[in-house]
Amino acid sequence: MKLLLDTHIWIWSQLEPEKIKPAVAEAIRDPGNEVWLSPISVWELQILTEKGRVILDRAADVWARETLQDAPANEAPLTHEIALLSRKVDLAHEDPADRFLVATAQVLDLVLVTADGQLLKTKSCRTLANR
């Protein structure tokens, strides 16, 4: 299975692993699965730290680089096709990060790992619920 981590799942996996449900943690650790991360999640992390919604012990760019070195993930490309699809995905809200993640999952045939109830309702991509 090819898993695209939602931003909060990526952050929780590093800072608050107890928030990751056992089945999801097992799927992420399974060597038969691939873990993917969108550059949109790195961008969103920076915004969340700027707003004070995520507190890190170092600058967000340093934290992201070190985390990705220690716990590597495949980098999901941000393509024109993904950008175009992001405006057409089946989502009830306009959050640009969520729209890009769903479009990425759809275009690259990835399973979006999330705890976000709105994303779990989408029919635009496959999801794995952290619930």
C-alpha cells in the first residue's frame, strides 16, 4: 500500500506518536508499504508554526529537514495535473492544503492517512482513518 500522510499524521508521528492508532502505526511501519509526504505538508507545517498552532524545539525548516532525514518518506511531486485537480476534488471546504493532498492521493494512486473527518468523507481518493 502507498500511504500519503496528512500533515497532522506526519507531525503526530514525530511529536505525539501516542495519537497514532495502532493499525495506522503498523501500516506506516510495514516494510511492504510505501510512506509518502507532500511538499504541501512541509509548507503547512511552516504556517502552523508561524500561527503558534504547532510548537517545535527549533525552526520549522530545520525540524522538517532533520525529521525527513531521520524518518524518510517518498516526496510526492507537485504537478500541474495535481494543481488543476485540486480545484475539482470532492471536498466540502476550500482548505488549499487539504485540496492538494486529496488531489495528490488521487493522481498518484495513494491512500491518504488522516484523522480529519472532512477528508474521510471524500469520494475523491482512498483513505485510511486514524480513528
